[in-house]
Amino acid sequence: QVQFAESGGGLVQAGGSLRLSCAASGRTFSINNIGWYRQAPGKQHEYVAHISRIGSTGYADSVKGRFTISRDNAKNTVYLQMSSVRPEDTAAYYCNFHPRPDYWGQGTQVTVSS
């Protein structure tokens, strides 16, 4: 019953910051672990970060120290604060369940210029 809608992507210069949002529908959002994933051209979906219903977080080594995941259960929204972005962060970003993602939505494109 949960559906996700990603937003906030765009073009950003290397070293800059961007905040992505994941708005979810349904009343069961707060009980799920939610993850952010990304997909670069020609590659599989890659795990980026996740957050539990109580706020415990985990990050891929590639983004640790630069990205921060958070959630607002009252708003059914998960955020990804991206700082010190690099060209290799360029990808379509998706939110989904963690550790077992369901079908992928449209995502939001993040492009980092060098």
C-alpha cells in the first residue's frame, strides 16, 4: 500500500549540497525501514543509505560522512541531505524498502558537474 515519490534532484556543482525528499503514502510508513538507492547509466541499483522506524541509520562507504538520511514519520517523508557531492554521485536516486526493495519508481535525477 505504500507508494513513494522522490523529488529534489537537479544539477549541482562538485562540492555543493542538495536535499532529496521521499514522500510516502499509506499509514504503515513509520514501521518500515526505508533506504535510498541510486542507479548510474548502465549499472544496477546501488545501496546508498537507510533508516529504521526509530531513526537508526546506515550508509554505504562511498557516501559515509557526506550524506545524511533522516525521516519525519508525521509527514511520511524521508530525506537525503547530500553534501560535498562528487561527479561520481551522479545517478537517478530512488527510495524504497530496505533491505528488500520492491518495484522501482521514477526516481529523481542528480547530476554533479565537475
